[in-house]
Amino acid sequence: MKLSSCRIQLLLASWTAYYSLAFTPIPPRSLVTVSALQKAPLHRLQSSEDDDNEDDEPLSDELSKLIGKRASISRSSTATPTPTFDDDLDVFDDDPDAAAIYSDREGMDMFEMPELKFQRPESDDDEDAPAEKKVEDGPIDYQADYDDENDFHVPNRIGFDTVAWGDVDLGFKVGKKLKKKEVNQGKFIVGDLKRSYKKLMDSGITLAVTSEHYGLSSKKPNFTSERILARASKDYEPLVASTMASPLKSFKKGTGPRLTRFSIVKAIEASVERLGVDSIDVYQVPSRTALPPNTLVDALNTALDQGLIQGVGVTDMGKDSMERFNKKLAKRGDGEYTLTSNRFEFSLVNRKAFKSGLIGACKANGVVPIAANPLGGGLASGAYTATNPSGGVVSTSQPFDFKTLDKWGALHNALGAVRDKVKKRIELENQQLNDRRSRYGGSSINTDFTTTQIAINYVVAKGCVPIPSIKNKKEAEELIGCLGWSLTADEVRILDNAADMSEQGL
């Protein structure tokens, strides 16, 4: 049978294709699928019912899975991601409706965060982890694991008093600049206070203590302590403890009588407005008022119920009175409210609160002891001594006479000795301390110690929260230098013994 030339050419082409397929090595299956996946465009790999090439071989199961996975990755990379709790929560500021996604979910941390902003951060699960804790995008809290008396956790167990803010009698000046002479005299302006405040907040000292009568001597409503604190707090959220004026101070300063429950609530509302906050963390009332105790307690419970304040504190209240007041507060509030803090003077030159058992009573009753005037006006810190009666400040008068300075000579000598002792100890430990601090992004631990820092950490060692008055950058930096280290029991004992000797005139 004769074959046409066209059929012969077709037959030869078929034999050639057969032998080419028969003798060409076939690579492993996995290489075929990966190679095909890498080289083929995605739109060619995706199957479709409308594909023009209906005669193509069906894809293998493994290749189909890889194609599907790649398509899934491609879709997820181009689609708008759904906000999660691992994302920046600021997304809800841009799209308020996004929060509705989680409206029907329960048990999420975002919606179960405590209302009280002063609760300490959670500690690490690792028992060997260092005690300090760095809050996300925040400063280090070296006392995060401190066994608090109650829910009112003060970061680093140190705060500061704004008693001098706006007070012209204590060196405040209204204006934008100071002359060199005024600086040497210890004068300060609002700018100094704002810079000091920023440094303290950034470093983890966030408790600010103020009062409705602080700074009224300036005779300018915008330059009282509460007003200045509000202006400084625009970029920060401090813990605020404000104080109601005593009847005598209220009368002298003209802040109005405090004779009824209504007048007290109004006074609290006024402080809230001046501070520019929704609620005051702790509102402190003096131990002696012209009000019956029940009326005072009723007013404070009303303020708590209305959310004007988060906690109640007292000032200069003895242990017996404190316990009675605490019981009244709890009784009127059906056990929901208890006393938060008690502020009183305590320093190396005034240890009555420790010797009387007041500090111990505070801890036994779950009350935070806050130490006012922890430097004793400079006498407890060695700022004023018999050899330096002026404290290095240009002034027409000296705060302490020579007899008083000479009496505390033994303590001043001990402060210097303990400072040197701490310096040597910390220098040996500093590498370890810095390693711990670097884990949280902090700077080096202070080793250039001052007797002021020794006096402040003595108060911390006794279980109190010291609140020294801060009015300039230098004082703020010195207070920040108290963080990250503490006194040993032996060093505290040396200071106590020296204070005993000074009190006895030895």
C-alpha cells in the first residue's frame, strides 16, 4: 500500500516524538511540581471551567495543593487585614466601627482592663526574673513586685510634692525668665516645673501630690499648683493625690467653708476641674475638720459613688483614729470602700511615726503610708550642717540655728559614711544591675550618690512612700537617682543608730 508523502511525514514525526519521550530521563516528581510552580504564571496555574485549553492534562494532587496554597497567600497579602489584639490598638481611633467586630466577644483583655490606672503591671512568671518591670513604651518600675498594702500601687514607691508650685513665698515667680541672681536664690518659674515634671514622668516617678490651697499666694488663679499640674500633664497621665484644705487654711486662703457634705463634694468637683481630670486617684482629707466624722464620710462616699475620686486618703491621722475612720468608711460604703493612704511627716530627724507604730498600723490595715517632708527641710539630708549652715543658697536667713545643726552632727557624719559605703557596694554590683536594667531599655544605675538620696531611700526602706518637694530640674534628677538601688539592713541600722545618738545629744 502506497503512502502519500504527507502521511509519511506525519508518521516520521510520531516516531521521532515517541523515541524522544522514551529515552529522555524523567526528574523526580517533587522537582517537577516545584519547577512548574516556580515558572508558571499564577493565572496559568489556576484552573477554570472556561479555560480555552480543555485538552491539558489534569494537575496532580500535590501540585493542586501547592497552587491552592500560593493562591491563598496571594489573596491574603493583597486583602486588607482584619485588626487583631496584637495590632496597634490605635486602629480603633481611625475606624471606630472596627471595635464592633469584637463587641460580641467575652473574656478579652482589652475589655477587662482595670479602671484604676494605678494598679501595678503584671510580674513575669519566671521566679528568677528581676523584680523591676518595664511597661510597654513606659518607664521601669523597680517596685512592680512590691507587696502593696492595697490596689493603690505607686511606681517605684516614690512620689513628689508640688507644695511649692505657684507659691511665691517658696520661690515661685510668674514670668518666662530668671536673672542669674534669682537662680542663685533658688527662684523658679513654670518652665522649670514643666521640665522637672517631664523628667520625673519619663523616669517612672508618677505620683504627684497637690492641694487646693497650694500656690494660692501667687494671687493668680492660673498659677496655683493644681492648675500648673494640669498644664504639665497634657502629654502624661500621672497619679494625682489632691488634698482638701484644713478649716484654718481654708479660712486663711479663702477656699470656702467645709461645713456640709454638699460643700465637700463641691470642693472635690472644683479640684477635678482645676486638675483637668475625670477623677482624682486619691483625695486626702485632714485629720482635724469642723465636720462631724459621719458627715465627712458620707461626703467621701458620695464622691466615690459619683466617680469623682478613686480612693480616700487622710493626713496626719494617728493609728487609733485611722482605724476608726477606716471602719466608718467601710460601714457607710457597705464594705466596698476602705482607706487608701495616710500622709504624715517622716524622716531621719522625725521618726515618730515609726516609733509610735503608725507605719506598722498602716500596713496592718492595708493603708499606704506616705511620708511628707522626707528630707526634714534639708536637715535630714545633710543639705544644712554645722559646717554649711546656709546650704550653699544665697539667702538673708538660715533655716536652722547652729545649736540644731550641731545636735544632728552625728547623723550628718553617718549620712556621709553610708553614702561612701553604698557607692563602693553599688559599683561592685553595678554591672549586674545595668545588665538587668538594659533588659528593659533603661540607662545606667546612678553611682554618684548624694546624702539626699541616702535620706530618701532610708524612708523607702522603712516602708513609706516619700514625697519630697520638687521645683527644678536639679532636684528632679537627684530624685531620679534614687531609683534602681536600695539600702541594706546594715546601712539602715547605721543611720538609725546615728539618729538615736543625735536625739540623745551624744
